[in-house]
Amino acid sequence: MVQSLRSVLGLALDVSFLGGPQPQRGVGVVAPFDFALDRELWRWVPDEVSLHLTRTPFVPVEVSLDLARLVSEHETLHDAVQALAAVAPEVVAYACTSGSFVGGVAGERAMCAAMSQAGEIPSLTTSGALLEALREIGARRIAVVTPYTRSVTDSLEEYLAEGGMTVTGRAYLGLTRHIWKVPYRDVVDMARQAVVGATDALFISCTNLPTYDVIPQLEAELRMPVLSANQVTMWAALRAIGAEAVGPYQALMDPLARSGPAGMSVSPMSRPLPVTDPVVESVIEAVEAVEAAVDEPEAALAGAASPGLDGDPADGLDPGFGTGLGEGPYLDDSGGPSPV
């Protein structure tokens, strides 16, 4: 009787711990100092995995090739990875597209080696993850969308060429700051302009450009896989630790859609049905309305921005630093106007 009671009490004690804190797997992320989309990164992460983010030191430089080089210096990455090593992640991802493609394929590999050595942890970068993802879906002809200036966009195209990819079309905004404030509608407009001719997939560059909700809608409209910088970063990082990224109706996450453009025409049970432009527009409007209601900075994009220190109600920016806003979307040299 006593032994039986002890067994029951022991079982109750064991069960009581089931709902307590459980150890989580971890992914470390090094982001540039101006990264503003922590919340978006988490959307690709399953419940059993935790993200640990750190940022590179601030430098007073606008988005450019110079900034890309500064935030990807090996010494900077070394310090960031060592800080992350304190919480023992299983992998470290450098979440910056331009910072990881500015040195070409060799530069990206050297960055991975430097990070791995700094923390004795497997490491990867956004641009390396991009090439891995393109090979995974069997894509070689790529349309490119970026918020960057022309020179930074050119550097991305050169990196893709080194990786065996061909850029079939591109569109860019010419921004030098506040990239995270770009609304989904601008991303959709650029995508429609960039996809021309025979194209296997679309890539939306920059980890500071919001993309999560717009990916399924663009795939449905364009009938091709759509990859984004944050998406491929989290996909590769989670894959490295044997976990799967969460991305409903995103071709990269769906094995049935990974065979390239042909995969987009599989059973409607596994892919979103083709939709007309008005439907895509209505979905984008709904997403923007929700985000405007819960996120004050995004509400500012819809026209509710408070006047900047320079008194201009249109930008909400400080004086003397420039708006950083381009006149895009710019097309490639053969398809439209170029920035001045």
C-alpha cells in the first residue's frame, strides 16, 4: 500500500514538471545596427527554437557599399559571435544581404569561416543562404527586387553571377535609409516590373525589407517561387540544426513546390490558387490595415507620420541628414529610368 502510494506520488511529481520550462534549441543572429525586423524573423521560427539576436556597432553611414563593408568586417563579426556564444546557439546566422555579398562569393565564404572560428559554432550568411535556397528549388534565372541604390544592386547581380545565376530583370528603390518603412505595396509594384521573360524565381533582397506576408500572394500572382532575404536566412539556419522553418504557402518551405516554376502548378491542395490582381490588392490592403493598427511606425507610412524636426510633415525625419528616399522603383538599364 505504501509502495503503491509512493508510485502514484512519484508519477504526479513527474507530470507536474511537464508544463514547466523546457530547454529550447537556439539560433544566434548577428544583424546590422539598423536592423528593425526582429518580429519578422520570429515568424519563420517554430516554437521549439529560440532566436538570440545581437547587432553590429553603430556607424554614421547611410546604406551603401561602404556601409556593407563596414558592418561585415571580420573583427566586428568576431565580437558579435563571441557575445552570442555566451548563450550557446547551435548555429549563427549573419542577417545582412549586402554585407555578405559585397565581397563576392570568396568574401562570403571567408566571413563564414571567421564567424565559425570566433565562436566555434557553425555559421552562415544571408547571401550564402540565398545561393543554397536557389539551388534547392532548381532556379538559375532570377528576377531581383531591392531597396538599394544602383551600385549596391549591381553588386548583388555580380554576386549572383559568381554563384552561377543569371539576373533576368530587376527593380530597385534607391533608398539609403529607413528601408524597414517600405510598405508591401511598393514591394509588389517592384516585383511586377522586375519579372520579365523566362524567369525561374524572384528574389527580394535586404533583411530590413518586410516580406513575410507578401510572399504567398506574389507566388500566386507570378506563378513562381519567391524568396526573400529574411526567409532564406531563417530557412538555412533552421535547416542547419535539423529544424523546419514555418512559412505557410511559401514555395521554399513546401517540398511539393521546390522543383522550380513547374512546381507552382501542382495540386491546389498544396499551393494557393491563382488569384486575380484585385484579390492580391485586397489582401495587401488588409495586411497593411492590420499592421497600421498595431504598429505605430507602419501607421506612419500610411500617411500618419508626425512632422520631422525640420517641420516637414511628409517625411517625419530629422533635418540635415537627407530623406534617404529614392524615386523608384528603378528598372534595369534596358527597362526604365536610372537614378541620377
